[in-house]
Amino acid sequence: MFYDFSHRLLILSNMLIFRRDIESKINEHLTGKGMIIILGPRQSGKTTLGKKLIEPFGAQGAYFNCEHADVRRHFVLGEPDTLFALVADTQVVVFDEAQTIENIGKILKVFYDAHPHIKVIATGSSAFDLANKIREPLTGRAFEYMLYPLSLGEVRSVCTVTPELLDDLMIFGSYPAVVAAPTPERKREEIKNIATNYLYKDVFTFEAIRNPKAFEDLLTHLARRLGSTISTNDLSKELGITQVTVEKYIRLLEQSFVIKRVYSFARNYANELKKSYKVYFLDLGVRNALVGGLNGGAADPERGILFESFFFTELLKRDTGVPFPPKTYFWRTRDKKEIDFIRVDGRSLHAYECKLTSQTDDFKTFLKHYPEAVARVITPDDLLRGEEFH
């Protein structure tokens, strides 16, 4: 049954590319002022989305891969007409992997000021942030969007999400090529290829990693402690590297869209943890590849923490494109009472506990101190139904 279902998914994904949630929001800006920046990890679908966005413009839409030398030579700081010569006959242009261009932010700023009638869509992976190349120069001139691996809603754009498929997503992850792969073996090949050949490319290209082994050891260590409370001091002692180095490497992994830190929520309760944090991977397939966990299933002893992590990534993806999204925390006391996620949206609080079954959970202690909060248990069935969350 698995093979029949996946084969159907592969055919559908070739006929109809996954509908990305940010696509409609970007289309709203294509006829207005300002550039569009699409950030996200390599292999998350930025190239496919960029090409799809320019399809309606026909010959007046153009795509350029900035990793090609014949494209790169047109990007010269202070010479916007050199770039204009490349795109003069276009209305909308995509510059893919634009972070590979030195001074890309300043070049695009000058180009936009000189030729505002040409709509620019620039896509980039982590190096946009690693080198701080684009955000500061383009302040006030660009709309920024994040493109993560597929959300459940985006997977639903080509098929029905079944319990079996949800299990696959928690094991192999949600990168488009992985989801579309027809067999478990192909899925393993795809995610291992992404984790090995693409994910850290920008980190090692744009940042000097003086101790690659320590970097890789830290990454594996974080993968094994998925969803556990962590302190930089403890990581420093366990790995034998300085706290400064630990913090630098974690920051690089965050800027490379590999991991995301979630900090503890604390306001007025003396027993609350205030300085620790948790680490979640933005794609579970990557995490599982690091710890040899690509053979799991419904009986996997880690299934509970995998579901918790999966729910967190769904929250991130649902927040994409929201002007002022809620902030996400966890809550824990020194006597180990804990809530998986606290969502703060203005004055409203929503507390979520992730469980594999519909059992109730005791929110009593948390609600005693935060009676205004709305508390809820989340199960896989809730995600399968496509329910909304705050």
C-alpha cells in the first residue's frame, strides 16, 4: 500500500507542483513597489517557486542562477546599468541563490533606485544572514518571505494526508524531493543527500569553521537532545569547546535554517526556569539522518518527541508571511512541571501539550499562574483534520 500511495504522490507532484502557502502573498506584491526576498534552506523549493512566479509574464519574465559565472559578471557595485543590460527586456526577474554575489544588498539597492520598473525577486539560502548582505541595504525596499520545507497544508495541495503519510513526514522529513520520492529507500537517499551535500554548504563557504569536527559533534549532540532543555555552559563542558564557540556554531545553524531555539517562558513565578532553551530541527528528516533514525515507524520510542517537534515546525510554517506572528516558548518549573509550547500573541496566551493520544493533560499549575491562558492538548488526529492553532 505504501508503494501505491507514494507512486501516486510522485505522479501528482510532477503534474502539479506543490502549492506553496506564500505564493499568493508574493503575487500580491508583484505589481507594486519594492523587491521580494525569498529566504530558506537549499532544496526547500525556492528555485521552483521563483520560476512559477514568473510564468504569467511570459517573455517578460526571466530567471537567472547567480551561481553561474556568466550571470555573476553583470553584478558590479556602483554600476546598475551593467546589470540592466542583462534584464533590460524584462518586467519581472528572479535572481536565484543571490547570496553568492559579493555586495548583493548594495548592488540591488542601487539597481532598484535606478530601475524601479523592473520587479526583482531574489532568493537566497543562509548566507543572506551569515554575511548580513541584504537586509540592511534593502531596508524599506523589500518584502521578505521564508520558504521552509513543505507544511501539511502544502502536502495536501497534491494528496490526502493519511496517518501513514504523517508518520513518513516525521521520519523522512518534508523537503519536496523527499515527500515525492516513491519508496522508503529513495526517501532515505534524498534526505541523506540533502543533509550531506546541501545543508551546510553556505556555512562552510562563507564562515571560517576552525574546528569542523566540533561543529559536527555539536550538531549531532543537538540532534540527540531534540526537545530537551539545554544550556550553552553544559554544551561547552560536554564538547570541550568554549561557550563563545558553542554560541557561534548554534547561531550559524539557526541562520542556515537547520535548527531553531525555543526559549523558556517566565513572567512572575519564582519557580520558573528562565535561562535554558530547547533546540528543534526545522526538518525531522535531517535530524533523523544525523542520529541514524530513518528506519522508525509507529512503534518508534521517539515518536512522542518527533510529534512534538513536528508540531513546532508546523507552527513556524503557519506563521510565515504573518506580519507580527506569535512568539513561541516552552514552560518549565524547577520541580519539572512542563508545558511543551506557549504562544504569546499580544496579550493572549495559548498553551499546547503534544500527545500521541487524546488523553487529557494537567495544566493546573500553569493556569494557576496564568489564568487568562487557553490550554489545549494536541494529537496527530488534530493535525490530520487540518485544525487551526493560534
